[in-house]
Amino acid sequence: MAVVTVCGVTDFEVPQNWADARPLLRPVLRPVTYRGTVPAADQPLGRTVLPFVDELVAVDLPDRRGIVNNDHRTAWGVSADEVFEAARANLSAMAQLPDVEAGSVLHFVDDGDGYFTSWLLVPGWLAAFRAGYGRRPVAFAPDVDTLIVAPDDPEMIGSLFEMMEEQYGEAERPLSPQAYTVDDEGRVVPFDQAGPHEQLPAARRARCGLAVTEYAAQTEWLNEILEEDFDFEALDAELTDPATAYVAALMYYDPGDGPRTITAWGEGVDYLLPEADLVVFCDTDDNGEERTLFDAPFHRVVEILGLTPVPGLAPARYEIRSWPEPEQLRRIEQAAALG
């Protein structure tokens, strides 16, 4: 056993051999931008398991949790997959399914030992509530220490969406305002991806709110890099050109037919574009005034231009160094007309 630093926290012991470390590992859920707040030397192992939500691995120490980074994995002589597999196996042995009544709402609050939000990662755990509820279960994790499970009653779920949005916004360590349920195979999926529902507008609002929040956090730290260095040379991402680029914002947009996310692409500007539902194309007229050309579905823009996300950036961004060619712009405008 040795005293080490894990993500800036000191004075606790992390086993230096795999046999001792393995039983202490637990998966933890964190916002996708969490890793951007950690110094490069302490970057934790992580992988995205739900939109804007990452799975990390904690070492469950007597007085605190340490987050596993690559130095720990190397010292243990195992792969990242083995670390995640061990953490999930340990969690599966802990996760319990309480007795459930048909209309009950279960509220799990972590005191440091429960890892309740991570129970969503245990295969079949959330799906097992279906038997007691008589309908599919719905889960919320507004902050990293809170898990709520309820039956899929539309009126109840609508009220919970409102409550969870408020709790997420006020949380010191927020996780997600979104709801999660199970598909036909029993896998946990975001509520907005689980088919038609009376509360689908609320689920889309939550999806958009989560996306806007996480991109805002990423925008802030990318701009901090620019302010300090005037370029992205220090950014741990595979840009084709590390020169300065405008870090575009992701915005919430609801024209009346449902919420969505939107970003803007203006002619003559280099960008790091966030992934949105819609992208607005803008140029300037003969008087030098900015004008809006049209908006188009983001996925069609990516398809037509052959754009790919920048490796190493999460949430995803697309490096833009040139304005589309006239033929490409025509095709994008056609795609916009088709919706």
C-alpha cells in the first residue's frame, strides 16, 4: 500500500497491486465534462455510457473515494477494460432490488458507500422493477448522489421532470436532468429515445438542457485555453490545425413545435462547432450586415460535408476551417427545405 495523489486528493492509500485493488473498485457516473476539470497528469479512466454522462472508476477507500487514472492502471498491469469489468462486477454484488409496490417512488440518497446512481449500469437492475410496477420503470439521477425510480405513469413522470430540472439546476454536483428507462431488451436508454410518450416534450427539454449545460462548461475551459495561449497547442485533442478558432456555443431553441439545440456557422470564421440538432448558416450582405441564410439538420450537414468529430474532445466538436463550396451549400439548403 502507498500514499498517492488521485485527482488532486492526497493522504490516502491506494493498493499498488491488482489483487488488493480489484475488490475496492466501483464505477461512478460523472458529467462528460468532468474530465476536462482534472489536470492532464491525473486524467481519469473514463468512457461515455449515456449521452453526456461518463463512467469513471473509483477506489473505495475507508474515508473517501479516489478516481482511477492511467498511472494506477499501469501500476496494476491490467487493461482499461479489465478495470471497468472489475468495478462493475463489484457493483453487481452490491446492488439490491427493494420490494416495490405498484405506485411507489423510490428515492436513493448516497452517503458515500452506496454508489446508487451507478446501479443503472448493473445489467437488468432497472428492468427488474417492471415486475413490481406492472409497467416499465423510469429513473432520474439529477446529481451524482441521488437516484429516483418511479413507474411510468405519465402524470407522475411529468411532475418528476419538473422537480428533477430544479434539483439538477441547484445541485453542487449535478449529473443529468434527463429520465432513463429500459428498452425491449432491458437495456437502460434515455427517455427521449424510448418511443412515443405523453411526456416526450419534457424529455426533449431535459435532453436539450443537459446538452447546453455540458457544452457551456466545455466552451468555458476551451476559451480559457485560448485566453492564456492564443491557440490550441496545449489542447489534448487531435486538431488538424491548432491555430485559434471560435468556440461556438450550443443554444436552447424552441420555436413552438418542441425544444431542440442549435448553433451558428458564419462565413469567414474558423470554428469548433458543437453537435446540435440544427445549424444556422450566416453570411454578410453588401452593406456588411450579418444575415441568416437558412438552418439545416446538423446530421445532414455532417453527412454532406464529410465532417468528423475532433478526436479527444468530449462532448463532440467539429473543426471548421473553411466555408462550404457553392455546390455543398446548395445541397445543405435543399436538406434544410426537406427538414
